[in-house]
Amino acid sequence: MATPLTDQEKRKQISIRGIVGVENVAELKKGFNRHLHFTLVKDRNIATPRDYYFALAHTVRDHLVGRWIRTQQFYYEVDPKRVYYLSLEFYMGRTLQNTMINLGLQNACDEAIYQLGLDMEELEEMEEDAGLGNGGLGRLADDWLRHGNPWEKARPEYMLPVHFYGRVEETRDGPKWVDTQVVLAMPYDTPIPGYMNNTVNTMRLWSARAPNDFNLKDFNVGDYIQAVLDRNLAENISRVLYPNDNFFEGKELRLKQEYFVVAATLQDIIRRFKTTKKGVPGRTSFKSFPDKVAIQLNDTHPAMAIPELMRIFLDIEKIDWDTAWDLTRRTFAYTNHTVLPEALERWPVQLMEKLLPRHLQIIYQINQAHLDKIAALYPNDMDKLRKMSLIEEDGCKRVNMAHLCIVGSHAVNGVAEIHSNIIKTQVFRNFSELEPNKFQNKTNGITPRRWLLLCNPGLAELIAEAIGEDYVRDLGELRTLNDLVNDATFIRDVSKVKQDNKVKFAQYLEKEYPVKINPASMFDVHVKRIHEYKRQLLNCLHIITMYNRIKMNPTAPFVPRTVIIGGKAAPGYHMAKLIIKLITSVADVVNNDPVVGSKLKVIFLENYRVSLAEKVIPATDLSEQISTAGTEASGTGNMKFMLNGALTIGTMDGANVEMAEEAGEENLFIFGMRVEDVAEMDKKGYDAMAYYNKIPELKQVMDQITSGFFSPKNPELFKDLTEMLFKHDRFKVFADFEAYVKCQEKVSKLYKNPVEWTKMVIKNIAATGKFSSDRTIKEYATEVWGVEPTNLKIPPPSEPREAIEETVKALKKM
């Protein structure tokens, strides 16, 4: 087998990654050596690969800074409406390569590093993934900042106070929140460059700091240790994000984190709103606030922004209630990300009263006005009042944060058509009936820059050669690949790119795991958060079924598979951890059975994260998207796999439905119950034992797990898991088992015909245009935020300041 090109060699062929100019390369080398010497204080004799990474990162950052400043100057001149996306988690991955691609520096940097005698891929591997989340592409708890972060800029001059605890005092001027504890919020800015357009926006993160006078009294009376410990307690707020994996726990630290982010951000937003151009008086009226500010709430985690903005308007800016509420609702929009009831945040009133007493008062007042409106529309309907209240009275009184978001926003959306319909017709039906125009759909999207150009340069180049480079900015252009579905040369080339990616990933796996990988086997990949609804268990039952078939008839034809599963389990999620343990136990048996040999291998990817996704997704043949119909909001991994030439086996759930619409259902491997089938089964009742008794292969698999075949030293190890599957499996694994196994047989049959397989791959790639994040953001901009996207290019730093004024004039004429 021919050795595949390295990514560096592939990049050199791709003009969409920038032009290699002699001047560019010389300038980059000069910058690199300057930073190695003056920033890192090292020379080539003692510098480590990490030093070289930092020198390169600083060099690339130099090319960002001018554009970053120029972007802010442009916004300052134009005074546009600003969109603020509030989220507790951002899956950033690594920054270096993404920045090089977006600035058009990738090829020049590759050449510069090559001329310096260094290995670009080795330097890229030195960068830690940003540890800013816990979900599907999140990270294990580690200190990702221990070596420093060359991309962020601390902004201590914008440090802001955030208040907790205290009490509310009624005064002549209205309620006053007093006797609070203060924590300081220190902003850290990360530049986010657009693709080849000179725009560099900002991601602002906040770090908790204790104020200098924190418990000074204790210090003065000699309790120095306690004073220091108290400082640590204050700074714990941003030390590690409290795990929240589709399961709400209601811990005080989590509520502190949520309020900390929104309180700091809203002060920042209002400061910026009040600041106008030099020589022009600052804004004193808030009448135009929703015309200049749009705030998107990413799930309910930043929901406290609604009462916090009301508090600022009422208590600080002295705006009357009705005006403040009108401004607030017109400012906020809310994206829902889950339909699982256990994932919806419901904060105990007792906790909120202790931590944020003024906000609880405001929430009560919002709720009263809301219930008065419903009572007027539906007289004597106490059930409707109870179901729509922001305060749940059953048992412990709780604030329903999703209800708060809906009532306090002018737009509410789901993230796939099926999900948005479930929200409207089931989860929030009463609210949808009350305000039908408020509810929308915004199907998720992915960026083709990271998820094709960066991670799969071979495929990116092949597509550019076939249809030109415009698809990078307009993914809909991929439709023209349909013209090449029967082109023998293109089919061969697509197949070769996939095989090269598989060989490279197999080499990576063999370095990391003691397993010999067959690169000609089908790479069957299931990577996402470990959760019962995502049904990694269904996949595991199929693995055991394949193992049993091989053992029963070792000489029978079998399409070789390497099954790769990866993902994180939330620390307190016992069942998710058991699922991982079952997968690894099955892998131990399968991988070490000489009868099985190279026909079947099972690997559990440790520490699945963005940078690992960038390796596995381009190498995948089969993408597993097998959640129970009606449980997955959207998914984005499904789109990434599709764009990178994997075929999908999946249920009609989340964005799979729209993928099937775009590519044709016949070009995906769709199986199992639909949403209406699940609803019907819920009415009748799901009987797991009936499937167990009816399907011999399922019975064999479950008996093996129950008897301890995969855990001989502890036969009871998986008891909780099997009990769940038999007695209280909300996600109905057994109900879809037979259909799933039959569908997998279809997959294997097609895989034996590489030409037909690759034709289907091309049809899938051609159908991914809808799933670009460019389309998603454009829809949010025009239909939610009230802003118009523009193709205007901000003048680069090399042009004089007057160029900005010309661009501003051009924008105003549009």
C-alpha cells in the first residue's frame, strides 16, 4: 500500500489555504525567531517543541492583532447592532491551525516551519484543546492553562464586581440589594477570525477574582489562613465548570457560575451601549437598547440574564417596570437544546432566595404578570396556570428556567425541524399556543473551515480541483458534485482520500492502543457524550452479536470492522460509566480472541475532544447516529461525518431527518421506530422481556452479559445495567435491536461493493450544503437578531485609517 501524503504535503497543494510567497515566508521566519528570542527567552539549543509552538502561535497572533483592532475601530465608526451569544460552554478545540487557515497563512507557515527544520504537525500537537466545556467534544478535568495561553489577552482594566447573597432592603427609592458578597470578574479576550475577510471578533471569558479587601477583618485579627482560604473559595467559581450532562443537579456552585457569567457580561454590554464615538455624548436613554443589542441565550444556563437585566433597568437605571420589561423581552432570544425532562433546569426557590434574593423577587413579579395574562385568557383554568407558571409548587418550590426564558424572550427556537416541532407540540405546547409566532426552528450547522479544510485537506483539495474553491464560503456549491457521481476517476480519488485518512488514523491508534488495526476494515464510529438516550448500548449489543456470529461460524464470509466508540460520561452518571465499562470489557474479549483475528476489533477512544474528532472523522466509513427517535435535539457530529465522506446509520431523529431529506433517505441507512411509533409504544407500554424472548440473538447477548461472560472476575458487575434494560429502559434499546442488526447487514453488503459505496458517499457530501453554520447564523441574523449579514471586507491593517471611513460610507449606501 502506498504511503499517504502527510497533511503538510497535502496543504501545499491547496490554494484555499493561502499563497506561499517568498516575502511571506521570510517575514514569518523572522517573526518566529524574534518571538523565540524575545518572548520566550530561548535559543535553538535549549528550546523544546512546546517553545516552538508558542513562538509560532505568537507569530501568527501578530497577524491577527492589527485585524482585531481594525475590526473594533470599524464597529466603533459604524455603531451597528451588536449580537452577544451567551453560553457557559464553548468547544473551541485548538486555535493555531484554524487561525492560519482563516488568515490565509497556512501554506506560508508550513513552508517557513519546514525551512526552519521543524515539523509543523508536531508543533500543532503541542497545543492543548481549550477546556471550556463538558459535553460531546468537551475535555476531562485537566489544567489546560498550565503552560499559558498565547491566544488570550487579559483585560484587568475592565474588571467588574459581581454580587452574591445579602438581602433586599425596601427604601424610598425602591428595593435595594445590600450586604452582598462581592467577587470580581476579570475578562480574558480571545480573537475569533473570520475566513479571509479581515474581520476578527471577540470571545470574552470571565475569571473569578477575590477583591483585595476580601475578609480583611479576618486578616487583621490574625486569621491569615482563613482569609486566604476565603479568597480561594471566591475564585472557585471559574476554576472548573460544574459538570452538567443532560442531568440537572441544582448545586449552588453551578448557579453561582451561571449568574457570574451573565452579571459580568450584562455590565459589559451596558458599558459598551452607553459608549459612543469620541466627541459625541454617551447614550443616556435606553429606548434604543433592543435596536443596538441582541442577546442569544444558549439553553437555560444563562437564563439569569433576564432578571439581571430587569434589576439593572429597575434598580440602577430607574426605568419603570413596563418599559423595562418591554426592553428586556425585545433584547433576548432563547435556544432550547434538549427535550429530556431531567435536563431542564429547575432551581430551588430556597437556594435562589439565599444566593440572589433580589432576582427572586423580580422573577415572582414577572410570574405574577404572566399568570394574570393567562388567567384573563383562560378563566378558571387552574391546570393551565399550574403548567405555565415560572414557579413549580409540587414538593420543593422551584423556578422553571425554561419557562423564564420563554416568557422573557421575543423568539424561541429548537435546533432541528423535528426538535422544534416537539417543542411546539409537546414540551412547551401551552406557550406555543399562547404565542405561536414566537417559536421558530434554526437547524444547527458546522463550519466547513474547521471540519473540512483543516481536518481533511486531501478531500478539501480534491473538491476544489473538481468544482472550484467557492464552496468554502458557500457550502451549497457542493451540490454540483452530483454531476460527478458516475465519474470513475472522481470515484477512485474520493476512495483513495478516505483510504489515506484511514491508514493515517490506524497508525495513530496503534501508537495509542495495543491493537493491530486493519485499515481495509470498515471504520464504524460512534463518538458522542455517553448517555442512555444516545444508545451506545445498542451499538454494544450489535458488537457482541457480530462476535457471536464469528464464533459460531469462523469460516463464514464476514466484512471486517473496526468499531470505534468514544465520549465522556458525567462524573456522577453511574449508568454512563457502566456503559463505558461494558464497551471496554467487550473490547478485551473480542480483541484477544484468536478465532476473531482481524475480522473485528473494538476500540474505546480515551479523552474524546475536538482535536481527536479532527483525526477520527475524516477516517470514518460509517457514522453511528442511533438515538431513540424524539430524544436528540439535533446533533452536529452527524453533519461533520457526512461532510467528510462517511455514510450514516441512524434513526429518524434530530438533524438525521433533514440529512435524509437533503441526500434522499435511500442514501442513508435509516432504521427503527419513528417519533410516532415511540409515542404509540409509550401509550401501550414497552415490554423489554417480549423482545428478549422473541429474538434469539438478543437473548444470547443479554445472557452473556448477565452471566458475567465479559466480567468473569465480577459476574454481577453489569447488574444495574441489565436491570435497567429489562425493567426501566426509557430509550427502548430492545425495540430497535432487530431493525438495527438487519440494517447493519445492509451496510456490510454495500461495503463489499466499493464503487457503489463511494457513489453514495459522493451523494452525501453533495447534500451537506444546508448544514453549514454560515446558513444557520444568517437565519439567526435575519429572523431573530434583526441584523443584516454583509459581504463587505474590512480594510486590512496595511491600508490607511481613511479606508475604514470609505467602507463605512459604502455600508451606509447599501
